[in-house]
Amino acid sequence: MSYEAVIGLETHVQLKTKSKMWCGCANEFGAPPNSNVCPVCLGLPGVLPVANEEALRLTALTGLLLHSTLPPYAKFDRKNYFYPDMPKNYQITQYDKPSTVGGFVDFECNGGIARVQITRAHLEEDVGKNFHFERHSGVDFNRAGVPLLEIVSEPEIAGPQMAYEYLNALVEILRYGGVSDCDMEKGEVRCDVNVSIRPQGTNELGKKIEIKNMNSFSAVRRALEHEIPRQMEVLQKGGQLTQETRRWDEAGGLTETMRSKEMAHDYRYFPEPDLMPFAPVPAWLEEVARRVVELPLAKKQRLMRQYQLPASDAQTFVWDRPLGDYFEKIAPRAKNPKAAANWIINNLRAQTAATGASLADLKFKPEYILDLVDLVESRQISSSIAQQVFAEMFAGGEAPGVIVEKKGWAQVSDAGAIEALCDQAIVAHPGPVADYKAGKAAALNFLKGQVMKLSRGKANPNLAGEILERKLK
């Protein structure tokens, strides 16, 4: 029997706020252990939570970015459990009345556009972090109370690569919207996987198995690449799967049982009595809606459509947002947007990386890129001279035309002058001349290079090639 995988993902994202969810403690990574804490996030008796309004805004903004519905009424609940990283012995979260419902993420996958439906995105607080040493353990509560958004997908992801692409698309949307930096090394994004398998062509879901302990999206993909064949092998051998939670062992490249269904917690949710329900008013929602941005995939498609850019260039401008914004400052005035994109991606990006300069520090005006393209396309300068012009322009900020005039770099298109240089190259290199006459077409490029060398890069290369070809025939 043939089987297929059904995958759902629960993605936890720390929100980009200055303070924690219920108190004024700093939402800051890397501070000394237990330095950003107070009676509220330590769960001491007699304290009361006060909701962080920016976290509420960012949650609503996420809903708009994910095409979700923002219900007129949401509330917070207590999820009760005892664990060292949760000092209150309960977590404030949203259960049956979350702040966003539904939605979807569109993303590129397997050469097309895939869509994964979103069940909900609900707001809660993060927990502390356990540290285990040789003879004792400790808990750092700096993370406890940090605003955390849990984004739950529908179980409709078909395989490891699709899961990987979905996660990358999701975090790119959240970064674009300013919801979160999504830095996995800082623990700002964490993901749990729910996976089951079923006979192909059926609709009923199999036994749900949860996988934890994955510290990267690549690890999610690798865990699924192991777990899906493992489950299929169990069923193909006549065995049965049980609902359980498994952990991913990165070093061993396998999943291991953590706890079975019988060991699952009963969290005993009930409404948080110290927080009022949340009912956003139209003016507040309009304020949030003004923060909505163009989504990464939509931007890529628009750049390709509007400026006829190839997918690779458009993707570069999506990934490097400041570079993309720089391109769009000049692209509407460009006669050849693709050529302008080439100079920005291949030259400008390389120079800023090499010198450590930011785009805001540039000495030349953005439109000088267009002037440089025009000089090349009108054959006033050669491509090799253009590289030198760009270096001068980057260093000093002068206009390309001024640099060309000062340096005397204007391209030579005088047929008589170029013909004399061609004669010199032919006399000096009889070997390549013989090779070309023997049918080796590449020898012509060598001779053309010699002409360019004799002219110090000023000769019109197309004209030089035409003259050489005529003479050698």
C-alpha cells in the first residue's frame, strides 16, 4: 500500500516589542541571567498583568499580513501546568477566542505557487529557559513573559521540502511587516511539527505524532525526512502507530520517543480573571492597517512584471530590502531596468560589502547609475572602462560623464584608428591568427582582447571584432 504524509506546523514567534507582555521589563536578548525580571514575570503573589498594546497591534498586523479574520472579541486564558520554566504554574494564552482566525500563506514550491491555510494565530507569553549543568540545573526568567505569537497551520503540508519553504516564507512575511526579527539563533522563532501518514487517496488523518527540539528550519526538514519513512515502515510491516511526542536528535539524525498520549497534559484552561476581553474598535484597527506592507512574494512578482527582471534579480531585491528600495528609486526612470539592476547587484552591493559603507553613506546620486548605463549602451565607453568609472564614482561621488571626460576614457569608434590596432595585433600574434583560419573561432576573442589592450580599453569592441573578422577572412 502507498502512503502519503500530512503535516501541520506550530510556529512560535517572539514579537518585536521593547517590553514584555504583562510588565515593563525589557524584552532583550543576551542580558545577564535573571536581570530583566520583576514580581509580575516572576509570578509572585498579589501581582496583576497589564497587556502590552504594541503586542496586540503586532498580533492584529500579523492577521492582516496573513489574510486572516480579526474577530470583534478575543480573550485571554490560563493554561495550567507545573514546570520550572513557568513560575506562575500557568501560562497566559488564548484558547477558544484568539485574536486572529484563518488566513493563508502563499509561497514558491516545486516550480509553482503553493498555499497553506492558517488555522489561527494566538497571542501568549513565552516561558523561561532551563540550563542544565554537570551537577545542577538553573532557570533564566529573562525570557518569561516575552510576547509570543503561536501561528498554527492546517494539516495540509505534503512533505519536508514544502514545510521548509512554508516556514521560510512565513518568517519573511513577519520580518517584512516588522512583527519580529525572527532570529533563530536568539530563539525568536521555534517550531513544533505534527505529522501523520495515511493511505494515498483517503481523507482520514492517521495517528498524529509531534516532533520537538528542532533549532532550525533545515532541522525541521531533516526530521521529517527521517520521521515520514519511519512511520511508513511501521505500517508496511503490519505494526501500529500510537499518538506520541518525539524529540529530534540532531547528532543521531533520528527521532526518539519523549512521551505517549497517555502522558499528555490536561491543561485545564479557564478564562484569565485579571484581564478584560479584547474588543478592538475601528479607529484602532485602521491604525494597524496603515502598517501593512507589500508581501515578499507579491513584491517579487511585481518587480518581474513591472521591470522585466529575471526571478533571481527580483529575489535578490526581496531578500535585501534596502538594496531593493535603492533600485526602485531609479527604476521608473531607467531605459533598461535590467542593466541598472546588474550594476546595483553586482557592483554596488560588492563595493558596500567590501568597504562596510551603507547605502545611506554613498557619495554619488542614485541616478548616476542610470547615467553610467546610458554611457555604455550608447557606446561612449566600453564595459571594461565602465567598471573603472564606477569605482571612481563610488570613491569620489562625481558624475560618470565628468569622470570619463577628465580621464579621457571616451570610447574610440574611429574605424581607421581601430584598423591600425588590428593590424598590430595580427602581426604580433601569428599563432592565434593561424588558429582562427584553421576554424578555431575562440582565437578571434583573443585577438580582440589584444586590440583592447593596445587601446587601453578605449576601442569599440564590436567594431574591433568586425574589422578583425574581415581582415582574417
